[in-house]
Amino acid sequence: MAAAPVWSVDPRTGKQREQVAVEATTQEVDDAVRAAHAARPALADRAVRAAFLRTAADHLEGAREQLVEAADAESALGPVRLTGELARTCYQLRAFADIVDEGAFLDVIINHPDDTATPPVPDLRRYKVPLGVVAVYSASNFPFAFSVAGGDTASALAAGCPVVVKAHPDHPALSELVAAVLRRAAARHDVPEGVIGLLHGFQAGVDLVKHPLIAAAGFTGSVRGGRALFDAAAARPVPIPFHGELGSLNPVVVTEAAAAERAEAIGAGLAGSMTLGVGQFCVKPGLVLAPAGAAGDRLVKSLTDAVSDTDAGVLLDHRMRDNFIAGVAERAELPEVETPVTPGAGSEHTVSPGFLTVPAHRLATEGEHDLLLEECFGPLTVVARYEDESEASAVLSRLPGNLTATVQLSTEEAAGEGRGAEILAELTPLAGRVLVNGWPTGVAVAPAQHHGGPYPATTSTSTSVGGTAVERWLRPVAYQNAPEALLPPELRDDNPLGLPRRFDGRLER
């Protein structure tokens, strides 16, 4: 049976634009994985890896106009947003090149023999080595930053792992263009083109995670799709790490004092965050606990005004649009749910932003309102009005894991007076990033960043953004009593590579 064609589709009209490729066969999946596996030796040299990453960034910047045009045609995210996202992607590639140069991610530890210890310590030398070929599953909502050249790919290459990417069906043409750019960059450093594989098709994604030469996987997408792949990764004869980002509600708590102090500013900030990118950010605030009473009313009024002034927008594809409209309607029909600004269909191809309100007690116990505790992808948030602190805490106690959790505090609370510290302690178990007096949309690429959280936000405790993302694709190995002449250079006493390390208990830089 012939493989199905892969089409580039215009999200503004839902019409096919051009045939890009065909869905990969099982044999083509095998060929791509084996080509990537064969490319591993070319990434063994850290200097080559760092140079490759920097050249990839240079080449992506050189193709900016063509890439942004292709991305906008397939995503409708707009040239301004996409130009910024491409710049972020290039910055991320260079940041990982710097990490490779520094070498601290290898976590070199050397212990010389110590017969006085109990028990005696032999000669031990430990560092981290690449896992092998990594499968990367692209995201729909970030066609650059979480796709073919995104964080999973950049961090895997930095670790010394070749990559096979399962392209997202929403931007297949862009995926082909970006893969070609990365392969040209690889060729500049005599790295085989197979170091970056690219596949299309649903079955290809399933075959990929099951391939015996795949050593780990990174995924960004839905709970349903991610969980299916996670289960497949665990069910293999040899299970592999599966680092999946699945779904997140990103709760926000507004204290009564904060609402009294600056209700209008909080409402306007919330509107900007929940509608940014037509509500298609993975850290969009989807549930807001706001006080009942006059201050909370002012916040809702400000949110109403700001959201009402926000234009309708195009979602990434019509399937997402249909799911959003259906999800809004189902939620709006629940008892005591009100719609100060009704979200839903805009024009034939757009959606209008909006928000729902509900008494917080409806979410404090299990029932039909649990639907409001599930992510609805698009420009929608739920404002749950609480009567007292215990009611807000009861809702928080029922939330699943999240990428972020935010608290809006008053000036005095932020200075340490009141319950600020208690609320932070209450939010910390819920999320990988806890924000104070800010908004979660916007994930800085920085060494201290953590983009992950308890399940179902992610399937592991790692991050997909920031320097420590490289740790996902490494494993530690220790050598005991190995002769110096046989040791890898990273573990030799004279430190020929000049690596930071812990040497007999002392940190050397």
C-alpha cells in the first residue's frame, strides 16, 4: 500500500497548499535511525559539537526570511512572533554550544584510593556519556523553538546524541526546510547528514519510539498522544527514558490584598497572558483563583474590558479550533458557570477569546465541574471566585501537576507580611516554576530555568528549557582501578581537556 501524502495546510482557510512529502514507511524509519546511529562517532569531539551548533544558528539566521515566511504560511502565528521565536532558537543553539565548551555538564568526579576510609575507597573516576540516538517529537505551537531545531534537538546534539525528528503535521514544509539547514551546517564540520533525521506520519512516530536503536525520546504535545508514546517507551523489551511535556493548567492565585491594591492591573495582565499567541502557549494561565467581593469584582471588570478589546485569532489548525469551540461550550453549560466574555467561534476560521467564572466551592470537591480543571487549548481561562482562604486551598489541593503556578501578592505580602510564604509553599508541590507578581507566559532561556513539572505537566523531573536540559540525554559511568593510559581524557589526572571537575573532594574550575 502506498504511503499517504503529507500536505502543507493553510490554517487561515483549512485548505491544502502543497504536497511536502509522504508518510514514512517502517523501512524508512529504520533507515533514518540507523543513519543517526552511524553518525555518533562524528559527535564524539566536543569542539566539533560546539562548532556545529553555532554554525546551525548562523545558517538559520541566514535563511530567516524564507523560514519565517514558510512558518507563517503553516501556523498563522505572524512574522513578528515567528521572527522572535527563530531568534530565541538561534540563541538557544549558541547557549548549548557554550555549555559544551565549558564541559561542566560532564560532571567529572575523581577519587584516588583511600585505604583509611571505611570501607576503603578504590580509584574511582566518574563522568557522563551520551545515551545514543534521541527521538524528538515536534510541537505544534512552537514551529521553531520546540520543533526540528528546538530545545530537545539542541540539547541532544550538545550531549553528543544524534536526533531523529518526528515532524509535526501542522508545519511539514517548514520542518523540511529547517532539517535541510541543519544538515548543511553538519556538513560544514564533516558530520554526516544522518545526524538529523526527519520523518512524517502518525505510524512513523509509533515505529520511532519502538525502534531498538532509539535510546531516549523528547515530546511536546497533548496528554493523550504523549501518554500513548510514554507507555510504548515503557513497554519496549528495553524501556527508554521518555521526557514528555503533556498538559498544564498553570493556576494563578490572587490574594484578597493584592486584588484590593491593584485589581485593574492584575486583570489587564491576566488578559494579556491568557490571549498571547491566541492562548496557544503551554504556560497559559488556565485557572485563576480570585476573591469574591468588591476587589474581585474590579478584577473581573478589568479582565472583561481587556479581553473584549482583543481581536479574534487563528488557531494552529482546524482540529484545534473545533476542539476549542466544543470545549468552551461544554464548560459553559455547567451549573453556576457564567461567561462575562463569551469565547468561541469568531469568523469562519478564527476564535474569539473569553473567560468563564464559577464559585470556587464548585471545584473544591469531585464532580462534574472537574472539567474546569482540565486544560482547554486556546484563548480561555476560568476565574474561580473564593469566599475565604480555606476554599482556595481546597481547590489547590485537587490540582494535577503543572508547568507553572503563580501568586499575585500585595506589596506588604511580598515583603514577608501575611500569608505570602505559606502560599508559595502551597504552590511549590504543584509546579516546576513558581512565579510571584508576574505572568507565566514567556520562558526565558537561562541556566536556572526549569520548564517541567509534576505529571501530567511532564513525565519526568527534568526540564526542556535551559542549560540543564542536556542532562536528559546523558548517563553516568564510573571506572574503577582503570590504568591511566586506558582512561578517556576527561578522567585523566592531568586534565588535558581543562574540564571543571571535583578532584578528591575539591571543586576545580
